Amino acid sequence: MSLPLAPALRIGTHAVVNQIKGGKYPLVLMLEPLLRCNLACPGCGKIDYPDAILNRRLSVEQCMQAIEECGAPAVSIAGGEPLLHRDMPAIVQGYIARKKFVILCTNALLLKKKIEDYAPSPYFTWSIHLDGDKAMHDKAVDQPGTYDTALEAIHLAKAKGFRVQVNCTVFNDANTENLAAFLTLMTSLDVEVTISPGYAYERAADQEHFLTRERTKNLFRDLFRRGNNAKAWKFTNSPLFLDFLAGNRTYACTPWSMPLRTVFGWQKPCYLVGEGYVDTFAELMEGTDWDQYGVGKYEKCSNCMVHCGFEGTAAAEGITNPWAFIKTGMSGIRTDGPMAQEVDLSQARSALDVHSTHVEQEMEKIRIEDPEGYRRATKVA
């Protein structure tokens, strides 16, 4: 990842100092200040909520408190669609004033309308959601024309002096030839890509196109082979994480490296698995039984190879074993030969269905705290 010098130094120093100290520490705050979106992607598990919950917003103060609590040097703002939040410019500016590196994730449908609310900064980047080329992306979001809108937004943002990257989620029906061409196009535009296999959200509308671990490794080997062992393209991802995707490393996830603050609270245990919510970051860190989660430990985690779980592991190895980081970055990703030993999944505990319980608890909370809003959202007379 090629970050501007100032935020790169702050992020690097944070990681090295905390790695030396030992213990668990966050690298990036994942923030969902709202869950409402202007798309209904079939692979998304975060929009299936009653209107009363979709109408909830984190305040500017709550967003600032979240970064102060966890102390992460960077924040990735997602959702939902963040540009639907009327206070998003103030939230972004508040983080920049604190010298936190801000990644504002958006599907770009509103970017042309909203872009004047933001100013270029070394501490700010737009992350545009693009799941491959036009055919792949428009299918993934289930709305024709979104790819063209996003590509136009990339050109607009770069013309105005913003740093821009792309967030690309890969599913099992991805055509690696087309995906390689897409990565080549992004590189020609001087746009880095955060690439990751999709996570099988249990409540996603489309359950047929998520990747298994074996399929993930073979797909990324084929993809990286088409790009000179991935050296032809620009990624925000660590080369060690890319090496992991290609099956060359066996990693356990580091779920606390990218903790999630959402409208429900701090999500236990991680950005992807919601098994409970607490009011403070300290409660998240101290009250979560981390040994109960992860690949080989919990059924919901079995096929996960997503960047928000494993980039923290790759970053830690890059600090403790810098030669591995340098060697992989220089030589590229190995795309043939034996794969690293797979994690045994046979002893993973069964998945628990707790989604409805959390929805009921939040609805009751809204009914008490905002009875008028509750009545409007639920159409109660």
C-alpha cells in the first residue's frame, strides 16, 4: 500500500510499538454509522433490518468517541451507504483533525452530488465499491449502470485531487480473465485495489455464490498467475495476505485488529460475525471469549478468508518477520506447487442463530428511547 508519508508513519509506528508491547490492539476502526443503503446487493447481510433500525444513525460525538476508545490510527467508514448520513462531512473532518487516516467507503451513486462537501487531504481516501468489471459488478449489486457511475466517480475524484482506491469483493462465479483485465484497468488509472473473497453472511439473499476455502485459493492462484504473480497490479493489501489467499500460508484470524462500532454498539466478536453487542471498546476486548471464534473453532468462520480478519495477522508477521514481507513483495505470489496445510474444520462448534434476538432487543430499545420514531417506522397507530 502506498500511503502518504504522514499517515503511513503514524500507522506504522502504532503497529510496531504495540507489537513490541504484546497483547491485542486494533489497526483500523470499522465504523458503520448507519445500515441503510441505496442498493440491495444480494450478497450483503447488513440491510435485512426493520425500518426502525435502518433509520438509526450514530452521532458525530459517538463516532469520535469510538476512535478515542479504541485508539486505532485509521478508520474505515462503511454501512449501509455512508453518504446517506447527513453528518458524514463533519465525521470525516473530525477524524482528520485527530490525524486519523480515513477510508470512506461508498457505492458512488451519490458521490458526484456530495463531493464538494469534502476536501483532499493526506489523511483521506475515497474507497469505491467495484466488484470487478461492468458485467461482474452490476450483477453483484443487482442494479445495471452502477459500474459506469462508479467509474465516472473515480475520474471525478482523482481530477479534484483526491486519493482513490477500490474495494473489490470476489465471489465463486468470478471470471479470472475478466477480473485480471479489471485490475489492469485500475492500475492504469493509478488506483489501488483492496481485494477480498466475500463472507457468507447467513442472512444474505444469495447463498449460492460465496467461496469455499479451497475454491478461494485456486481462484486467486489463477488470478495472480494472469498478473505476473500479482506484481502487475496495485493493491492496498499486504503481499503476505495475498500470499495467504493463494494458499501459501496458514493463518489464524486476528478479529480484534479491525473492531466494528455499529448502531447496535461494539459488535462481538468481529466485523463479520455479530454474536452480541456491548457499549464500550473495553467491554469488547475484555468480555469476548476470543478462543471460541475463528477458522476451525466456529462453523460461521469455516470459509472465511476476508481481509478484515486476516490482514492483521499478515501485518503482525510483516513486523516480526520483515524478510518474509520483503521477499514476497519482491518475488510476487507463488501460483503453483503444494499449498500450505489447511486448518482442520471437523471440530468447529455449530453455528448459533442469534440475529433475531439482537433485532428484537434493538427494536425494544428504540421503542423506549424514541417512541415516535418507532411508531412511524412500524406504522403503529
